[in-house]
Amino acid sequence: LAHIAITKDLNLKETVSAAEKADERRTQSDTEMVGQATSTTISTKTADTPTASRRKSKSTSEFERMTNVDASSLSKVTHDAKSADRKPDSFTVSVLKFLRYACVSVPDHCAFWFNKWSRDYRYVAHVLKKEKRVLKENLSHAQQQGTINNVKKVRETIFSGEFGQRIHLVKSESEIDTVEKEVHDFWLQHNVFVRFFISLFYLLLSHTELLCYIMVILDQMKNASIISLPLPFLIFFWGTLRSPRPPQFFWVTVITYAMFMIVVKFIAQFEFGGSAIPINAPLDARRIIGIERMSYYASWDVALLMVLFFHRYVLKTLGLWKDADCGQDNLSKASTEQPDVAKSEEPVAIEDISVFEKEIPKTADSIELQELAQEAGTSSNAAVKCDDANVQSGVDDVKKYRKSCCTRCIDFYKRLLSPTFRYIMDLYAYMFLCDVICFLILTFGYSSFGVAAGKSDNGAENADVVANIKSNKVPLGFVIMLVSLMILIIIDRGIYLRKNIVARLVFQHLLVLLVHVWIFFALPAITDRSIQFAAQLWYFVKCVYFLLSAWQIRNGYPSRIFGNLLTKKYNLLNYSLFTGFMAAPFLFELRTLIDWIWTDTCMPLFDFFTMENIYSVIYRIKCMRKMEKDYPVPKGIAKGAVVKYGMGCPILILVILLVWLPLLLFALVNSIGVRSLPIQAKMIVSIEGYPPLYTMDVQKSSLQPMSQPEFDGLSTDKFEKDKLARTFLRDYTAGDTLKVAFRSSSNTKWDISTPSLDALEEDLKNPVEMSIEFEFVRPRQNAAKEPIRQTTKYKHVLNRDARSDFIKILKNKSKANSSDGVSVLRLYSPYVEIPPMGEIQPVKVLLYALTNESGPAENAYYGLDFALIGNDVAGYYWRIRSTNQTEFDIYNHIMMTAFVDRMFPSAFDSITSGGIIGVYIVVVLAAGNVLRNLVVNKALDIIIAEMPNVDRILQLCMDIFLVREAKDFLLELDLFAKLLFLFRSPETLIKWTRSKRD
């Protein structure tokens, strides 16, 4: 429907009209098929009648056929006349019809698949229902005539050949069409939503066995106790491995044990003086056994029991309850005569044993034995002999029972490994999908599997792998689990390639035991908590894998395994999945290497890689040609606006964004970024080569954002006349502008030795540099990471007057006071910009505005007054003050205004960490290279990619796989050489790949 709408350029009227025509054609096709089935059935039924009646039936069928043709022609003419007279629908009606088709198609499609999966059950149930009705009518008629007097006579009558033939509804293959016609007519009487629910109901009815297995898995997953552990062991070691279906005794055992669990849990709910179990005690005896006192203690067990009884009802309805364990043996008897197998059949049912006991008469020997037993009670010697005989008889019975159990186990595995028939299916794709899902659950849900690897922001334990990887820490347990799971996947693949059922069976048993011990015992002991949701989900998916594996063991592997598991069909889904498989790093190489190791072949390794590469290319071309056939596009018609704008515009926007997104991203950082104001600042003043004169650290209290009136005053008062300055201020808000206040007195004493002081006085006689360093500390969004430290440094060469004043103060250090000072001009910028990353920069736009653009920006730098305070006893420290006054001056503080750029959100850290140039190199060039490879093909690639028909080449690849499985290695090499020759000879390749019509 979507393809038609796009082809029609979203013209809903034409789309609805095309859909209606398709429905009419489908209805007409169904009518023709039903008519053909009816005529075939009539001809079959009349095959055994006399000649006169056969001619009459033939003429009747011909008359009916002619009548049907005339009626269909008349209805077609009438429909054409109605179509000509019908007015075209309005736009609203067309939209409503289109929505109706769209809404109906989903449940209709689901109902189709549900019916496909339940077809066998529905057919058998329908036929049995009809045959039971016929049986009841015939029995009622026979009872009225008095020919049946007792139950034994009823059984003889039912199993008699003549009576049994009368109740059989389907006597030949041709009569199946009649049954299907009845079901089809009943199906069409309901609307699509009723059909959906009917199909869903029959889907559940046809898979009640699977429903029981799932409920057992859910029960164990939720209870996680020893008392419920035998149930999954029963289904994985017995029920799922029995062919063709589990025996009656299996279901009786499961039902009995489920009732036993409910009774035990009910008794455990009474108070016996036990204390409450803490949450962090998953291995407490009562909890691990499953007898913990709790609300809804047996809800899952009751649900399981209900499903088991429902499955029992379904088996009884189909007549498979008492005969559930005889299906394979009956088939074996019918197919081959094997006396040994007949002896090893299942034991006779209890009801049959009771009948046999009633039929055995009490002979004279048995009466004599009873009399001897009574006489033996009066004699001690006879009693001792009798006891010895009973003991010996009991020992013999135990030996026989043990031998019988061993024999049954051996017979069970013999029938499992060498069954009479197999329903071959290749389930490895679904098993591999389960392994992939388990791998993903383990990767992203490791917090449910491992112990805490660190602490989160609020101090709680953190076992999140993603957070650990971001902090460059990977838990060892996480790596061990992933490597172990990967090894299991490789072993599974190797067993699949070797088609080894025995290895598959051993692997299944070991894995079932290992998974249950790890999930329900080892994992709670490691984590000190009950099983979390991710672990429960992992267990459920793994149990689905066990069910699939048991089906594979029971029915065996296909005789020929070739091709990728994703290349079984040629549709859009398989094409997308296979393309993703080929794009994943190392996945193609790993899979091909495993196949080469465990597949019998004479190809060298790199020839094997070449063969797989050719097959992957041909498969993708085949998928593309199949999609072109399934979704045809009319030739010679211009592309509609929907296709052009719907496909071209997104690609155009993507290319434009790739080119300009980095610049746009950094230009809008203050709009889309996250505000991150500094939490700490530091100022250090020193003369090169000597201890700092002044050191000051300030915290948040001295780093205050501007108020809105103060920020507005910058653009309206101080920088009102400068347009560039106002433009700069427009990029910030009051919350992004910080007032930094450093106290005038140094935090530390000026500790300098006498020799260093003398050297300083000597150096001050020559030009020296004074440096001022500022450092700001900004927190990251992720508190686990180190904060960002950004610095800037100003250097100034002291002039002669300043050096002379410093020498004077140092010589008269003992008489130092606040009145003696040194003024140094133009040391630092009062306005600085703190970028998202990198060094702090002076705001030259504002500095130029302060100088009225009459000189360099350094002319607007602020100076400092230095004074040495203290004495020899208490020590000395420097006090500095700004030589310039600002509108934000605080008494005895050095002021600075910082404009803080916002930081990119943490999601952009990996992209923006390298700056604009890094983004262009890594993102733009890499994305451009990928896009170029998608739209531009090499000349030689066009020869391969544009092959119109690859069926013959694909068949040649399949032939290579086939002869490899047949172990005809010489033919494998010859066919591979032929394949290579095709790709080396373009002329031959053109002949091989011509369209079928050519």
C-alpha cells in the first residue's frame, strides 16, 4: 500500500482505486480456485459410480460450470456499468478509505501468519470435529436398531472396517479441497478484527506445549528456588527431547510436581517462629529452597498448573493424551518390523493392567500357595525361610528395577539419536539470534550480573559498564563473561558445521546445568542480591535457545549446510541485515575463518575468503533485482515530487549539515551549550626565577555572577558608543558574566633565603620579567571526570623606575611599611574570556573600546601597586592593589570580569574535544569519504553491480557449496575456477547474466 501511494505521488484517490482493483482480482481468483476445487471434488466422487450416473454428473457439472461462467460474466458487466456510473470519491472519502486500508492491513497480515503457523492444528481439529459428529449420529442410529448392547460391542463396531470408513471425512487427497472450502467460507463470514482474534486463539491452541514450556521458564525465573528447579530440568532433559511429543507420563509428572510445590509453599506460610529474611540475603535457606513466607507465594505456580491442565484438555480433545507416548513406536512398527524395538515399548497403561488382572482366573496352584502361606505362620522355621525368600525376592526386584531404569535411559537416548523419522529444520539462525540478544543484554545490563566497580554521584554502588568505559575502566568480570559467551558461540557454530548430534546433546546438557547453577546460585552469592531484571531476561532468552537446541537435537541437522544464515531469502529485511553484517568490523572475517576451520574443503584459506566475498556480492545484487521485481516502477515516467523531495531533500540537508555543522556548532555554543561557571580561581605574581611574591586562591564566594542591572550597565554606559563591544556583549547574559575578586594580601608568606634575596637585588639592576598567572577551575557535567583547568599568563618587563623601587624596598626590608610601594603599569587585562576549552584570552574588543581605539589593547591593561609588609619575627608578605578603579571595585580587592563561554553537552564531548579543526578532520572528511563511496562507483564495479540477472552465477555458487558438502573436492575446485573465469572475462559474464527474456 505504501509502495502504491509513493508510486502514485501520494494521490490517495488513485491509490485507493488501485487497492480496490487488487481486492477485486483477489476475490475473483479465490472464486475461480474454489470453483476448480469443487469441480475436482465432484469428478472424484463420481469416479466410482455407474456409467449412467457418471454421465449425468458430468452433464450436471458442465451445466454448473456454464452457469458459473455466465453468472461471473454478468456480475463483471454489472460491475463495469456501476463503475462507469459511479461518481469519483471526494478527497475526504479517499483519505478515509486509505486509512481504512492501512488499519485493516495490519491485523489482516497478522491473521495470515497466525493461520500459517496453526494450519495443521486447525485442519486436524476441524476434521475430528466433523468425524465425531458423524460417529455420534451412526452410533445413535445403531442403538435405536438394537445392534449395539454393551461397551465391548461399541468398540468392535467403531474399529470395524466398514463402520470406520463411513465416519472418515477425508478419504482421499482430493477431498481436502472440500474441507478447506468450508473453512474458507466460514472465515470470510467475519470481519478482519474477528479473524485476527480467531487466528490468535487457534495459534495458542496449536502451541499449548510451547506455552507450558514458557510458563515453566517464567515460574523458575520468578521463583528462583530449588523447589521449582526440577521443572526446567524435566523439560530440557526429557520433555523437549522426546520425539514426536512428550509422553503422557511426562505431563502427569509435571502436573503432580506443580501441585506438590503449591502444597509445600502453602504449608510454609504458617508461622513456625522464623524471623524475617533480609533483602540482602539471597542465599538464605528458606529463600533458596522456596518456602519463604510472602504475599502471592504461589501465583506463578497456580498459573503454570492452569496452563498444564489446559494443555491436557487440548491433548484429550485431539485424542493424543493416552497415546501421546506411542506415536513413534507405532510408526516404527508400520515402517519396519523390528522385534527388539517392539519389546522395548512403553509399559502398558494402568487401566490395561487392571483389565488383565480381572481376566486371570485363580487356579489350583494359587489356592495351594495361599494355604501354604497360612500354615507357615504357625512354624518359626517356616517363617524364617519365608523371610529369607522375601528378602531375596526384594533384592531381585531392586536389581530388576535398576536394570529397567538403565534400559529405559539407554532406549531413550537410542531413540533420540536414531529416530524412525525426522522433521528436518535448520534452526541455527534463531539460536544465533538468541546468543546475540544474550550478548547485548550482558553488555548493557552488566549491573545485574557483576559486583560494583565504583561509586556513582550519590555514593551508591555503580556497576554500569558504560559509565566505567567512559572513565577508562573495564571490570574484569565483564570481560570474562563476554569472552566466555563468545567462546560458546564459536563452539556452537563448530558443532553446527560438523552436524554432530552427539556433541550437540552433550553441549546442551552441560550448558543447561552451567546456566542454572550460575544464575540461581553463583550470581546471588557474588552480587549479594536477588536476581535482577536483566539477569532474568538473559535467562529467559537462554531458555528459548535451549528449546530451539532441543528441537534441533530431536530432528537432526539438514544434510546440506551452505550459505550464510541471513541469505535464505531475498527480501528487504535479509538484505538490510546482511549489509549490516558485512559492515560490522571483523564479523565477516571471523565467521568465514570459523567456517573454513570446521568445513571439509580443499580450498586454501584466501580462496575460501574470495569465494565468500563473491557470494556476498552476488547475493546483494540478487536482493536488489528481487526488490525491483516486487516493487516495479513504470518506465518512461518522470519521478514524482514525493520521490524527489522525500528522497533528495533529506540527502541534500545531510550533506549541507556535514559541511557546515562544525562551524554552526561552535558558533551556537552559547545558545545550545550548558552553563558551567568556574568554582575556583587562582592568581600568582612572581619575578622570573624567584619565589612568588603573591599567591591567592578564591572559591565560589569570591566568584559571583553579575546582576542584570550591572550587566546592562556595561552595554548602556561604559561601552555604549562602541558597536563591536555591544555586539560582543550580546552573546552573553548576566549569568554567564563573572565578577572575580582577589584579596589584596597574599595567602602565603614570602619565604626567600638571604642568598636568593641578594641575587634578586643583583638581578633587578638589569631588565627582568614579572609574570602574572591566572587559573580557573570549571566542573564537568560528569562529576566522575577531572575538572577543567584553564590558565593564562601575562609577562611584563620591569622598567628602570620600578626596578629601583623594588631594590629600595628590599634593602630597607626591616623598615618595611605600607607607605613604601612600587607601581607597575599595564600588567593584566581586566576583561577576560573563558572559552569552552583552551587558554583564557583577553577581550580585545572591550580593551580597544577603553582606549578609544587610539592604541594597542595592552594600553588598557590594569597595573598593580606592590608593598612589602611585616618584620623579621613574624615574617614578610606582599600586599598588592590595582592602580585602576572599576565600577565593581570592592575594598582591598583586585577585580576582574570574566565572560564564561558555555560548554558543549556531554553527548558532544567525543566530537568537540579536538576543536573545530579536529571535527572537520575526523567527522567531515570521514563522512564525506563514506558518502563518496556510496554514490561513486569505480568503472569495474559497475560491471558487477549492474548485472541484470545473477541467477546462473548464484546457482553456480550454490553448486560449489553443494559439491563441498558432498566432499567432491576436485569438482569443487573446477567449479571455483569456472567462477573465477567468469569474473575475468566480461564478455562471458555478459552472456551469463542476460535477462531471461533476452
